[in-house]
Amino acid sequence: MGEEGNPRTPRRATRSSLCSTPNPKISTDKSKSCNQQPLTIHDLAYRDESSISLDDLISNLPGRRSQIIKLLRLLGPLDSPMLPFFVYGGASTGKTSTILQIFKHLKRPFVYCSCITCYSPRILFESVLNQLSLHRRDESNDYSSTNRCEKPSDFVNLLQGALRSVVDSLKGSMAKSSSKKSVGWARGKMVYLVFDNLELARGWDKSSNILPLLFKLYDIMKMPEVGLIFLSNASPDTYDSDTGYVEPIPVHFPDYTEDELRQILMKDQGGPKLYSSFLDVVLRPFCRVTRRVDELLTAFSSLYQIYCEPLDDLGIVPNEDMKRKLFSHFQPHIGPSLNDTFKAGSRLSSEASAKKNKWKGMAKKNGVCESSDEIDFHMSACAKYLLICAFLASRNPATLDASLFDSTGGSSNRKRKRKSSEKSMEKKETAEQDLLLKGPGTFPLERLLAIFQCIVSVEECLPDEEAQEDGGLEGESWTNGLLSDVLLELSSLCNANFISKGGSCPLEGANRYRSMVSEDMALKVAKSLKFPLAKYLYRG
């Protein structure tokens, strides 16, 4: 198996002080791989001598104090049996970092497997067995695993034998250890199995068998020396719980607050005062769009360079006058960055991209100008109307829905607009800039369905020639149809990242949604339906 099928994770390189080839692409001598030190039972834990104190652990993970205390309580004292627990939360909320840092603090042996690198049941099984068997895949063994394991039954049998061997080795090392020689050794006789990104396993071919197997390992093993930890971006409610296993204890990781994101982003910054003034400008508008640390770091890396363009010395402490000058230079770049960074692409497959490039080349060769106003992917009429409704719900204030979407779709009873004065035009431009800086807002499902019903009912009242032309509703009465069809289309849009599904509102108790498409994309979709989108957009 090549490097792509290698289930090893970067974590092992951080836990062990093993010598490795500096550049495997240059040095391919098998003798160098054979000179590596053999793995021992203590390589299942972090080997660095400098342990992390509890205070350092909490300070290194801002906003996760309560989760750390709860996880330490669930893990219990040394060698104490534990029930499985299920760590869940949104992407980039510190789940994996917290678990790994806790094990670095405790110095306990564990096995880590991520369903990102272990992308099939066989690779997942073999990764667990390789780590428990202290087997390193390299050129000396042709990158083969210690056992080829494809069936769940074989995995259970091999796992029981490997766990017993590891537990016996840990008990033997505890008997031989002394206060001077045990520095850097694994502590205790328990071993923990950590399964990360568990939601990806639901897309595997045999997920109906794999996920119940993983959840049932606690009952199957019946070994008090083994602990099970599951990490997932999806909540436990999304997994089937009717298979008779002991339900893991849930531990929720909420999204970071704005103050917690500031603490994370301020870590290891060369010019803290300058970067703090930069965060004062960009953090709040971007937090309305996303609170993922990885997305914010990607967006802020380029924006910070633009913010510092007028400065010669990046170590300077800016005063109020300098902050105003930097803000006036930087302000025009905030709005475009919000749209460019977080807008949803069409996500064409490689085959579709190849076909698209082929047709572009043929059109260019024949001298035909391609239209940039056409969408380059297929979408049903119902999904297009839902996408437009979500865009309007994110852009327009909820208080204007009654006036914009009345029984006639807002097409009648419009007051004649008076000629705008210069002062009103300035207020309108200021309102548009504020709306752009705030980013798309969130909305409940009921509001989306209400706008959808109003718009579709108006489209059905149009003449047949207009309603059934390209992009129309094809004669289907969606207002009288099944609500499940509309919800199915909404789920598809969420999976394609055209609409983002956020957490539940504490006051309403229901999930909220956000449109992730830009105005240009929404105008293209509306043009394909011959829908007057600009007529329903609130401009301040």
C-alpha cells in the first residue's frame, strides 16, 4: 500500500522521540529504516519528559476549562474503570486538541485513529491493531500491516488478543518501574481507544455494521482496563441507538465566543498591540459568518498583510490616530473578503470540470462567447426557489417580510417613491455598508417556508407560458405538495454547503439557517427562473 493508504497519524511523531529519515524522497536505503529503534509499550503514550500541568493545560485551550474538568472526571484516577464517552461539537471547536493534550498531561497509553486518514473499515481495523502490536509500517516490511483484517469478527478476535498483550505488558512495566527510571514511561495499566471524526464512518459501505460494532466494543471486550472515547462533529442523536449497546456519556463542545476566539488568535503573535487593533476591526463581522478557527486563520492571514501595508515597522504600538488611518485604508477590503472567503462554490466533480473545460475550449475555438450569467451546475426548480428564499431571508430584515411578501408577492400596493435627497442617499449608502459588514443573518425554518410559499404561490398565478418555461415549476403545485419534498431539497442544499445549518436558538428552541451564496450566485439562479430577485432585496 502506498502513502495514501497509510493509516498512521501525525500524533505518533509528536509522542515518540524516534529517529526517522529526514527526507524519504531522497534517502530510500532500507538500512536506514532498519536502524530505527524498535517500538516499546511506552510509545503508546507521550514520551517527552516535560509534562503539562493542569494550569498549562487549561491556559493552552481557551474556553475549554469546563470541558477539560469534565473529561478528567470521566477518565477518573489512575487505573480506574470508565464508561465510554462521546465528545461532540462543531468543526474546529478544539475536540481533538483537548483530548490529545489531556493524554499528554496524564501520560497514559492510548491508540488514536481518525476516520479521515482511516477512510475504510479495513484501514481502521489495521491501524488499531498495528498500534497495539507496536508495528511500524516501513520499507523493511513493504508497508504491510501486522494482520490483514477486513471482517468485523476477525477484528474483534484480534483486538481482544492485542489488548490482553498490551495490558499484560503494562502490568509488567509497572512492577519493574522505579521513581528514577519511570521518567517518560506510560502511566497505569489501562489503554484507551480514541476514534475521531466518527461521522465520516456513516458514509462507508458497511457503516450499518461498523458503527454498532464500535459502540458495542465496551460490551464485547468486557475488559475494565480498556476505555473507549468517540469524537464526532455530529451529535449523538444522529446515530442509531436501537442496537442495545451502552450509550456513551455525551460531552458537548460549543462554538467559541468572540472573546475566546480573540484569545486563540492572539496566541504567538509578534506584535500583540498591532494585531489586537486588527482584530478590533475584523473579528466581529467575521464572527457573524463563521466561528471556525481554521477558516478565520485562513481569512485573516491575507487580510492582516493588507492591514499592515501602510506601516514600515510591524512592532509599532498604534495610537488612536494611526488606528483611524489604518481602518480607512483597510475598510474597503472587509466586504469583498467576506463574500470571497465564505461563498459556496458549485463543487463540480473532476469529470464535470473536464467536460466544462472541453466545452469552453470548443466555444473559444468556434468564436462563441460564453455567457457568465449561467449557472454551471444542475439544480431542480424547487431547490432554486429554496436557495433564493434562503438568500432573501439572510439579507432582508424579518420585520419587512409582511410588506415584501404579501398575498400578491409584494407586486401591488406599492407606494410611489419620492425623490431621494442627498441626506437620505447618504443614509442609504451607510445602511448598505453596515449590512455588508454584518454579513448574512440567520433565520428559522418557519420563516424560510413562509417566504417559499409566498413566492411560489405568485409564480403559480402567472400564465402557463411564463410559469412553465425553462426553470419554472414544471406545472407542479409545491404549495399543495408534500412538505417532505421541500425538506428533502433543503437537506440537499445544506449538504452541498449552499445553506448552513447552525445551532438552535436558546429562546426559540429551533435550528437556524444561513445562506452561504453570494449575491452574484443568487442573481444567476434567479435569472435561470426569470425571477425578479432585485425587486425583493432590501437596500436600506
